[in-house]
Amino acid sequence: MKRLLRVVLALVLGLLLLGPVSAAQAAAPYCGIRWGSLPRNVPAMSMDASLTNVRTGRHACFDRMVLDVRGDIRGYDVRYTTQVHQEGSGFVVPLRGGAKLAVVARVPAYDENGRATYRPANPRELRNVTGYRTFRQLAWAGTFEGQSTVGLGVRARLPFRAFIVDGPGSGSRLVVDVAHRW
């Protein structure tokens, strides 16, 4: 009973200090973000392009992962999943976080002669994301039959977006942003 009374008093005090919240404020999206958490899929393949790098960045309202591509990336599939699987073998890629995003770029990580164009130093930790608000881990899931997969462990199932950006030069990039909150 005492605990319930303390909770109620804390809520009342909080409302008095913060003041009333309008319906517009309550319904306003976080940072203007109107993304959702459903899969994003563009089925086109890019056989004349190859993955060259994976980068990350922190922004005020979201964390960002960028896959750099030599040539034009045309297709991708980004979705929440229960497990991310390695390309070719199907083995589970362990990921930290409350939710897992499978990021499939429809480009290989090798050139037309079969030479690797992207070979991470540590496949289990592609980038150090310590201190990021949403990202928990990026892991390489491999490349097979013209597509490459990165496992992205995130704090929780949060809104995300995926899109392609041209450049620099003749290259392109697949960008995946995950919001810090709903």
C-alpha cells in the first residue's frame, strides 16, 4: 500500500512540475521521424557493383550504418528478424541487443575476378559502436551468390529507414538509419 501511494504521489508531482501535455505534443513523432519497423525491400540485383566498406555514425535522433559500394547498388532487403544467418552456410550470427536487423545488400563483396573487395578485420565487430544510443553490434554475415549481409544488433525494435544514395564519383551507398526511440 505504501509503495502504491509513493507511485501515485510521484506521478502527481511529475504532472504538477511538467504541466499538462497537449494532444498535439503527445501525438508528435520523435524528431519528426515517421518511419516504421516493417521490412524495406528493393529486389533488384547489382552484378556490376561490389561492397567496399561498412561505416557507422551517430546523429541527434538516430544511429546510422552506411555500406559503401563501388558501382551502383540497385537492391537491398532490410528487416527485423529473430536470427541473422550467414550467407551460404546458414549458421546463426550471434548479435547483442534486444532486436536484430538483417541488412542484405544485393551486391557481392568481391570483384568480377572473385577477389574480395571487402574483408573485415574482425567479422564479429565490424565497427566499435560503444556509446551509440541504438546500435549494439555490427557483424559480418558474409557474401554469397551476389549479395552481402550485415547483422545489426540494436537496443530494441525501433523505427528504421533504408535508402540508396549516389556518389561519391561512380560509387553509391546503402544507408540504414535506426531511430533512438519511437
